[in-house]
Amino acid sequence: MLLRFRSKDGMNRISCELHDLLGNVLEKLVPQLDPNADLDTFMINNKPGDQDAQSAGAVAGKSIEELGLKHGDIFYVNYSLKVSSDTLSQSVAVNATVNNPKTSIDPLKVKELPVDVELEKEKGLIPRKRSDLCKHGDKGMCEYCSPLPPWDKEYHENKKIKHISFHSYLQRLNTQVNKSNGSSYMSPLSQLDYKIDRNCRNGHEPWPRGICSKCQPSAITLQQQEFRMVDHVEFQDSQLVNEFIESWRFTGMQRLGYLYGSYAKYDSTPLGIKAIVEAIYEPMQHDEQDGLTMDIESVKAEMKQIDVVAAEMGLSRIGFIFTDLTDAGNGDGSVFCKRHKDSYFLTSFEIIMAAQHQLTHPNPCKYSEQGEFSSKFVTCVVSGNLDGEIDISSYQVSREAEALVDADMISGSTHPSMSWINETTNERYVPELFYMKQNEYGVTVKTNAKPTFPVDYLLLSLTHGFPKLEDGETSRSQFLSVKGFPWANRQSMGQSQDYEELKKWIINPINDGDFNKLQERLSNFHNLLYIKTLDILSPEEWQLLLKTAIVTPETTREQCSEFLFQLVSTPGWQTLVMILQESV
């Protein structure tokens, strides 16, 4: 049977049996009321008004049958709110953000990335030269020569830029949402959430036993996302990619690695952002000719440790890269072209994997109600192009892809370019999904996405490349050497990281007295990771090693050489050298 309870929170329905005690029924009611409800002040009545109201405690020990209640009866509940330190602090927070009522996260507490802080200060206006239509003097300006906003559609089409940058989108949206100069302000961004609300307090039991229009997600119409969080992927050293592909060349097996680097301003797109790749780390994996297998939990634990050490080098995990290569059999190094506009760019399984990575690496953003907005995590695939050459393609997936994966609404399918829509179960609610497409008459129509839909609606393409080097430069990487020292987890290639390899790597330059070569070899991402695992150097000596090995604009190579002379005289370094010299 059902009993109804009317309170200041609305109408709530509770399922019960005749032999249930009223106190147990009220326990089911409490989670659906205000969290600050004071249970000691509960008063119940079977009629509106305070007259004849009784304390809940006085009748809590009686059963539903003893009280003479039947299916559909209604109680009127009244109570007071608790005044606690939490309530007081919440009140202070509400008063402090009265001019920003929709923001659940204090923007001042969100620590954004340095590149976002830099771009927020810029207007990003697109300059234009004076045209033949201008009638003013040299110092004048008119509608034909005034700068364009960074989101101008015609400019992007002329430059063949597929998506506007995130900060261009943010500026345009902020202008539209907050048009006035008044004191009110609304957060222009909000994370998509397609999950059903299991904490709905609209008078029914939680899903799957109850549902209403307030807690269930609305129908979803998939659309191409017009902006991208990252515009360009820049590999600081071409040898880095070659060394990654070398695993496939040696074994014929596919490989996956995580990209480490940072984000910076990208000048080729108005208010653009580029992901700068300094290093690649390959986690523990079992590689195969048509894919690879990983123990997810083991990889998570491994990468957590690598992330900590990389952060000490000034790097963060910014994406992942994997190979999908098949030799064409021509004997000239050519490979099959599998990914193109008539097949697929990323498979449905790869789309889901990219979305899962983006969800675990959210982008901090003070303009979002939740303090986070989408992700800057990138996905790169090494495969054959139309000319049969090995090439890189870079992507991200859209916010809709993140939300669909987070709500467990889609799965991979046997057709790589199509994604399967899951069925509604007790664990998930899947609303109607649609997408817009052109029919045989060239008319754009709304189409039901079930049971499958094209994954292209979830995909964002990025550009990629290498930095422009000046005369005499061979690399812009902060590491002086990329290859030479074995990469981790490459046992399938006959490579291993051990004392013998480290001895060959650094003892020879020491014996030769070649400190320049020693510094170059120490400046290697994988060498540094291995030395860290030995746990021989003290924290101070480790920091001195990092200063020796990492070359940045702030620390020139000459300054790094000075740190090297300090390092070689430390007890920890001398212990490491002694162990290596005595090793077989």
C-alpha cells in the first residue's frame, strides 16, 4: 500500500505494509525531505492545519494497521530546520555569491591552467586591412576594416578552420548571456548530465521504482560541436614519434602510449590552444597485431606513479596515442589506409575510450557552474594515409560523447563507424536520441538514432605538427635526448631497463670525461624515470638532477651544466656511480 505525506517539500509517496511501524515509514520519508530537517520537531496530522497535530514520536511505535490507515491515506507533516555550523556556513556562502546565484562553485577557488588565465586577458580580435570601400583617413576605422570578433564564421571558413577555439566560444557565449552591465551575472557554461536523478524529491520513489519529468533526462538531439577545447597538437621532437612507431616496425604489434607535456597559446587560431608533447610513456600492455590488451587497474596504479614524477618535471598527462598499422606488403615501407572519409576516423570503441579518458581528466573552468568544463585531453592515432604513408591524426570527442559515456548510454558496435545505443535497465535510463542528417532530397531532417548512429557526430578533428625550428636548432624539446635509453615495458622488443643499460648509458661519458654528453644522456625522460625508481638519490639530489637534465627558456643549457657539476659531487650520485661500476 501507499501512504502520502504532504510537507513544505511537496507530496511524497511511501510504500509500506499493514504490519509496518509508522516510525519505519517515516524513516523512508526523511531522505526525501530537506537535509536540515530536525526530526525532533516532526508533527503529523491527518487533516490540514496545526489543530490536533501529534508529535511523530508519540505514534512512531504503532503499526499502520493499529492506526487504521488504508491505501492512499494522506498525512500532513510539519517540522523545523536544524541550525548548525554547516547551515550557517552555507548561508554565508549564499550571501557571498548573491550576484552569481547559478554558480555552485566559487569561481575564485577554481585553479585554471596558466594558458586559460593568459587567454582570458586577451580579446582575440581579428585585424583587417583597409579596403577599397573605406572612405576615411589613415587613422579612421569603419565597418569594412574594423577588427572581427574571434568567432567570426567567414574568417574560419576562409582559413579552413573547422571549429572555433574554446575561448572564442566562451567570449561569444558570455557576451550573449551577460549583455547588460548590471550587477547580475550568470555562468555561461554548464556540464552536460544525461543521467537520471536518483535523488529526485518530487514525491515519488527513486528510479527504477518511480520516475517523473523532473528527474528523467529529456530527449537528446545530437549535433556537431562547433568549438574544440584544444586546436593543435605539437610534438616537440620528430624523433619522439619515430621512436614510438619503432615498436611496431620491430614487432608488427600495435602499441599505446600516454602523452606528457603542457598547454600553450596557439597563434594560428584566434584564442587557440595547443597541446605541447614532450614525452611518451607506454604503460604495461599485451600488444597484438590487431589491437592490444591492458589490465586497467594495474595501468591506473602505474600511471598514477608516473604522473607524480612527471609533475616534478613540469609535465602533465595531456593525451594518449596508439598505432593502427598494417604493412601493405610492397617491400617499400608503405601501409594500408584504413581510416578515411568513406570508412571511419575513430571507431565507436575508440570514441568511448577517448571519452572515458576525457572524463577522468576534466578541464578546470571558473566559468562553469560545476567548476569543470569538458577536457583538454587529446587522442592521436598513427595509421596509414591515402598515399600509403605513416601519418598522425589528432582528435577529441565532444561534450555530448562525454555525457553519453558517463551515463552508460552507448556501446561499441561491429560496424566501426556506428555506435550502439544501450537499452534502459534498472541501472540506467536511456531517453530518445535523435540526430540531424540530410535525406535523399538534400533536406536536413531529424532522425531517430536507435539502435545505432554515426560516431562522426561525437568527433572533433585537431591539427598536428612540429615546431618551426630556427637555424641550428634540431629540437624544441626540454629533453636533450629522446632515443637511446630503453623505454619502459618493451620486453617484447628485447629491451629492458636495468643496471646494465643504465651503466652503458651514463658510465661511458663519465669515463671519457665528456660532461656535455653526460648531460645530454641524463636529459632523457625514460632515463630520469628509471633513476627515480632506484631510490638512491635524496630528494635534494633528485631536484638537482632535474635542474641538470631539463632545459627550459628559464634555465639555459649553460646553467644546467653548472648544476651538473654540483650533482656529481653529491653522496647520492657517487653511490649510484659506484653501484653501476661494480655491476656486471
